[in-house]
Amino acid sequence: MAFIFSRSGLLILLSCIAFALSIMFAWFYLAWVCLAPLFITVYPHRSVKAFRSGALFGLGFGAVLLYWMPSLIADFTGTALPGIVIYGAGIVIAMLYYGLLTWATAWFPKDNRPVAMNALWVASVWTLGEWLLSTALPGMPWFGLFRISNAMLDNLYAIQAAALGGTYLLGFFAILVNYF
């Protein structure tokens, strides 16, 4: 519990809120800075602490972004229990997804490397993670909400790069800027 109220916990909370707001309301300007607090938290760590930070981020982000699941599923099934179970499963998937992403980005040794090299590594791993999630779970479109490029969909100027590389290129650039 003390971790949540520490500097790292507050930075992760700030990142969760900014990332969720950027995607829910398509505030493209937040997409360029929303993950910077998460990267500040993960940067000095390798392994378990990086995974824990990502999992905590996934918990907060998944809980906010998938809030609609229990009530929608209850409308179709007539009972709340399946919706709560699926909502919980979605949050667990978000925790594992972001935990593994931050673990993979922290795995690369950063000590004597230029920031640009680290930023390219993080952006590449994050983009690969977005592609793997959409490929591994193609029948679950709500996990497409986890893409940072969704925050840019409402801005004509921000989405121009999508003509060249789709949402993955947009996400790559956004993560690159967030890491710097």
C-alpha cells in the first residue's frame, strides 16, 4: 500500500489517468506525454520492479477503460456475474500486457547507451506488443483500446503518418516522443 502513495505510485497513477483520458476523449496532445511518467518510473529498474510498475499501470488503466463491460453484459445476460467475471479477466489481461511490456522495455541495458537508442528500443518493443495483442486476440476488439494511436484519431494532422504505416507507426512515434 505504501508503494501506491510513493513517488513511483503517484507517477503511475498520473500516467494511468492521462492515458485513459487521451484514449476516451481522443485528446491527441495527451498521447505525446501520457506515458512519460510511467517510463520515468520504469527507467531505473530491471525485471520484477518494472513488471510491477507496468502491472499497476494496467490495473488502473484497465479498470478505467473497461468500466462499461459489467453493465453491458448484464443487459444481454440478465445477471451481473458474467460481466464482473469478464471485466476482471480484462483487467488481468491489461495487467499482464502492460507488465510484460514494461518488463521487456526494462530488460534492455540502458547504462551506457544514448537516450535515442533506448527510445528506439522502447518504441519498438511497445509497437511489437501492440501488434502481438491484436494478432493473438483478434476476436476481442476492446483490446484495441489499449493502443496509444487511438488517442490521435480525432486530429487530422496527427494521423497523417497512418497512411504510411497504419496505427502501429502512429503508436511508434507517440512512444518515441513519450520516452524522450
